[in-house]
Amino acid sequence: MQVLIDAGNTRIKLGWTRRGTGQREDQVLALEHNNIQQVAAWLAALPESPRAAIGVNVAGQALAKEIEYIFSFSQGLAIDWVDGGTTVPEVVNLYDQPAQLGPDRWVAMIGLAQRKPRTPAILASFGTATTIDTLAHPLDAAPAASYAFHGGLILPGPELMRASLANGTANLPSAEGGAVAFPTHTHAAISSGIAAAQSGALLRQWRAGLAHFGQPPQIFCSGGGWPMLEEEARHALALMQRDLGLPEEGIQWLQTPVLDGLARLAKSRLVESIEGSDPGSRGQTP
């Protein structure tokens, strides 16, 4: 069993995959940073002792050290932290400097590729930050790969937008509520503005993908901020598709795209480990 770790800006998610079979966890553990002590209990309750751990961390070195201590003390395991320079044969990273790409974004693209989208695909993750990334067939960039990461946007997430208005102005509240077409009070104005900004960025990338690839991209989404703008985003996309005479295709929710990508990498790490331990696999005599 290999443990999968997604240490994000706000929450930590943990799952697992079984060596060989690829079986995954029934339920992901998701917790706030200040509840990190629950990780040891979760590890102790696993159906078998893990033999490896692989993860991504965008929350800083202090949190990484805390997680590493828990794994080392309770399981005797070191964590294999992944960065944007990690490679897989089926996806090529077209970032100017791949190692500078956030590991969560890159690994989520690897996870998305496992779904084998037939057309260009966008993954919008609405967390502390919102990222809107595009995966597509590589065209001429890397013909040996099945997919290429073509880049994407980073902007403040829905909660960060809301907090910045409340903290950075004298008279605006921390607004609650959904989006409406013509807000008539301040809470609705703020909530609607945030939903419109997030959805507008998503539609911008969808239109860019349509123009560049000649096909309307499929949209996938994840992240805790999605409920705040879901209705607005779905409605805006449907209107855009209707205006352009395109068939309506909805937005698909992905629970754990980063853990999906880590599961793929865990499998390749297992193969490398087996091959590396077998002298015959390197053309040497036993």
C-alpha cells in the first residue's frame, strides 16, 4: 500500500493505492492544517501498513516537515515529494520551465489524463487560489506523448476574493449568498461579482481552447470554492454554447484530481523500484 498526500494551501487530503491492483481508498481524509494530528490516527487505522508515501506540497516547508515527522515517527517512512519536473510518458509539460510549475497543478493534469479525454480538457480548481489549466493532444509539440499541458491561469480563489474585499475596504462586509443577474443589496453584489469573475475566467479559457484547437474543450472542476459559483458557471457556459450553436456539454466534478495523479505516479514508482532491484532488467547477469 502506498499513501497519497495532497498538502494544499488550506487543507491536507490523504488517500492510498494498493501496489499491483491499483485499488484506491473508499473515502479521502481531508482536514485543515491545524488538525494535522489526525494523520497519525488515520495511518494507524489503515487496513495494512503502508510501504511508501508520495505527495505534493504547496503549503510551505514548515507543514511539509510536520507531515514528514508524523510519517517517520509512526510508520518509519520517508515521503517522496513530487515537483513540476516529474515526468510521465503520456503527458508532456509545455511550461517554459517545468520545474517551476506548481506540483499540484502538474499532478492534477496527470490525473486528468487518466480519464483519456477525447477532446481538449480544462481543469478548473477553485481552492485558496483558482487555477484553470488546459490539457490537450500535443499537436506538433511532443508527438510521442498522448497529451500535453498547455498552461493556464492563476487567480485568487472565491474565498480569497471575498476576504480581500472585507479586509481591504472600510464598509464592505464578508458577503454570503448566491449570484443573481441584477444584485440589489451589497451581499448579493459581492457574491455575484465573485461568481462572475471566476466564471468569466473559466469561459475565457474555454473560448481560447475552442479557437486554438478547433474543438470546444470539456470542462472539469474541483475544489471547495465550486459551490459558490457553480450555478453561475453552468448557466454562463450553457448560454455560450447556445450562442455559438454548439451542443450543450456540462461541467464534470472531480473529487480528487491531485490524488488521481499521485496514484498514477505511485504506480510508475513501483515499476521503477521493481526494475531497479532486478539486475536482469538492466542487462546484467544475476
